[in-house]
Amino acid sequence: MNREDIANRSSVRLLDLDHDKQIEKGFKSILAAMAAEKSVFNIRIGQLIGMLAVISSVGVWWLSSRNHPFDIQSPVLMVDVPIAEEPGMPSSLAVLSGQASTPYPQHNADWTPVTKTFDGIEMVLVPAGCFVMGSDSGSHDEKPAHQQCFDEPFWIDRTEVTNKQHGAYGYWHGPEQPRENISWLLAQTFCQSRGGRLPTEAEWEYAARGPENLEYPWGNTFDGNKVVWYTFETVAVAGKPEGASWVGALDMSGSVWEWVSSVYKPYPYNSTDGREVDVVVNRSDERVLRGGSWEITDADNLRMANRFKAYPDDWGYGLIGFRCMKSY
């Protein structure tokens, strides 16, 4: 679905303008003007004829609208408002419809988070847009920083997949703890069973950083109170709501490392260079991990541009989990 389709579906025509009150208001305005004069004879004949013409045209329009209440061609009756089932795409309808000076959100705050439940699992909507992937001040594998753009929105899990959602537990058994101790192969299979897949590392990073390319989901300064880190085990997901990303995704920093679909290759990221094959051709093709985990003690490793890697059949021993994405 392109942005024009979304914009067309994101508006409705409102017809209930209370015609009777509009006409009554017109009559009262005319009478008030006449009363303000010392004598009605001081009103020029031309003015009186003009006002009568206005009254006549309003009356004809009112009778016509009564006979054809759904005539939405009249510009007087057309008011654009967003509809509930096609929310967001950023908070301004002008951005959605392409009428803004730039078609994509330029600031994280331009977007209002949208959440939808698919088969009992909450996902958040990530709008089309651009961001700068990687970091020229980070590790060597984060360089060079380069722009990535998405022409279509997509959904991503609001939290990491939990033991309860997965239907089986990892190293820790709490139903709301993230499902860890899982290989890339099993994580990808689970996402595909939901009609989705693992996100690419570009999709994952955009959902975490936004168009402002933030260092952490909440901003550019580390705050240990907003992330699960430097502890002894995982905790229930969504326990740090203040650490949400711009689209409303939680625990993208810390908690558990997250599998993404991408083969670990140098930047710049290119989805067509073989790194986005969804089958394991060679076990030595390590897959990317993102976000850091609960055992991390260095805030630098919890940055959203940070990359790690593991073999696709590695289980992670309590450190690796995942979340899924779905096309819009």
C-alpha cells in the first residue's frame, strides 16, 4: 500500500453541518445590520437586493442538500479527518498525504505510536521514512554511517517474544520473561509461523533510533534506569516503559540480545548483496545480534548502532532472544 492509498483511506467526508443553524445565523446577521441603522430607508436598494440574493442562494442550497444529503462534491461539506483504523503515519495528516514539505517524519516526535494486536501479540507500527544507520564514532563495523530509507511502513513486536507467546520456555521459565536460549533458525521459523519474519538489522535499528538517529531509544544520553542491564537474569518484558523507542517498542536496549535476519557483513548495508537470505546456506555465515542484554556492564554496548554476531545454530544460553516484524 503506498502513501497515496493510505492518505485516501485516511479521510472521510463529514456532512452534518447543521444547515438550519447556518441559515438562522445568516438571517440574524442581516436583521442586526438593519437594526443598527437609524432607519431602514437609509439602506441602499442595491445592498438590500444583494442580501436577498444571499438568502435565496442559501435557501436553494439548503433544499438541495435535504434532497441529496450525501452530495459530497460540494467543497463546503468536505472536511478531512483521520479515521481510527488507519491511524498515525505521522501525527500530521499533511505528512501522510504528501502535502507536507517533506513526505517522511523528520523528528521522532512527529510520530504518535500506534499499537495493534495480531493473534494475541502486540505490535507497533513503524512509518515509512529515512535515518542514518551506523555510527562514524562507533566500532569499526558500524562505519561508515549511511542513510537508509523505507518506502513502506511495517509492524514490529512491541516487546521481545515471551515464553508464554512462544509456547515454550528458555533458560528462565517466567511466562512474561523473554524467550531466550533460542537459535536463529528457530526464531525465524516462529516469526514465519505468525506470517512475518525476523526484522533486518536496518529495520530493527530504524525502529529503535528513528529519523533523529538517537544513540539509545530514549535519547542520546545513557540512563540506567530505562534499561535492563548489569543484573543476574532476565526480567518480565515491558518493565521499563520509560525506555520505549519513538514507535513504542520496548526493551530494545538491554534485556536480551535480539536476532535479526541479516548475515553479518560490512557496511554500508545493502539488502541485495546476499545478507538477507532467509535460509542458512553456510553455518559459518554469522547472523547479526542487536540491543545488548541483561549481563552487559558497559553502556557503549547498549547503543542502538552496536552490532554483535553469532552462528545461526547458537542458542545463546540465556542471552539471546528475538522479536518479529510483519509487513503493513
